[in-house]
Amino acid sequence: MNAKELIARRVALELRDGDVVNLGIGLPTQVVNYLPEGIDITLQSENGFLGLGPVTEADPNLVNAGGQPCGMLSGAAMFDSATSFALIRGGHVDACVLGGLQVDEEANLANWMVPGKMVPGMGGAMDLVTGARKVIIAMEHCAKDGSSKVLKRCTLPLTAIHAVHMLVTELAVFEFIDGKLHLTEIAEGYDVDAVRAKTEAEFVVSPFIKVMPLAQ
């Protein structure tokens, strides 16, 4: 199982039946492939959809917020972007799952740009992390050069401050509790020292720490 699949399988366990969920582009889109039996969610997209369907039912005439072909389920709704962002800003999205470039120990998130590299735009991330009721960041623990992406302070331009509720990597699950970063789960085969060695941020080890469960 590769890192991205492991992360997606763990995040899938956080979604509840009936939730309205926004999934960011890239890794987060894999989460729907691993939803436990009996969990039915409604996917929302910033460009004006409620009820996105699975990739296997993709319609080339429909695209999601990332510009990828997508399907729509029976009962789905389409509307303009203003209505879509009113849903987000009004607190009607139960959870959003976004990728990340960096997360720091103060629950700050950087995920929209790297200085000097061209980006198509910030998208809806800034609205989602302030409007969604639960913000889950799904990202690999380290960058390609081996440096930690879980930092004392983000060094890239911020998407939002004090906005992240949960961070899921292939090594661990962290939750922000009372303003502090808590290590609550560790992937099978790792221990606290192994996680600490790859994490720049300071964190509290939960007294109830457990092995990270995965959706099957």
C-alpha cells in the first residue's frame, strides 16, 4: 500500500453518514474509494455542484473544481459559484479534506502556492478552511527532499491561520486540541521516536495513542 492510499483509507473513517463534504484535488479525491459500508456522503464542489459522482461514472461534459471530468448522482444539484461559496461560507459544509504543502504546530496551513512557481489561482481553499466545520489535511509527512512538512512555523504563504482540526499523514494522525498539536495515532510499524525524527513541530503525545486504523 503506498503512502497516498494509506492516508486516504484513514481519512475515509472520519466522514459520517449524511455529511456534506468537499474534497480537494489530488490525494483527497481518493477518499471516496474507501468509504466504509453504510456511509453515504454528498460531495460539494466550489464550481457549483452538490452530488458529484465517482470517477468511474465521469461525464466529459462535467468537470469538478480541479477541471477534471466527473459524474453526478441522482438528485444532484447545479448552481452558480456565488451560491456554492455561500454554502461554504455559511457553514453548511460538514468537512473538507485538502492536500497540504505545510502544516505547523499552530494549526496554520500553507497549500496554495510555492513562490516562483506558476499557480492557476488560490481556488476555494481559503474559504473552505474557514467555512467548513471540520478541516482535515491529507498530506505526505515529508517533502521529496526528505524534509518535514509538519513544521514549527510554515515558511510558505499561508492559506489560513489556526484553521486545521486534523492532519493525516502516512506516519501518523495529529489533532489540534486546545491550541496544541497532539499525536493521537501512529501507523503500524512506527513508534513515537520514528515520528518525532521526521517531524519538526513540537507535539504532545496523547495518553490514549493507538495504531492508526484503516478503512478496508
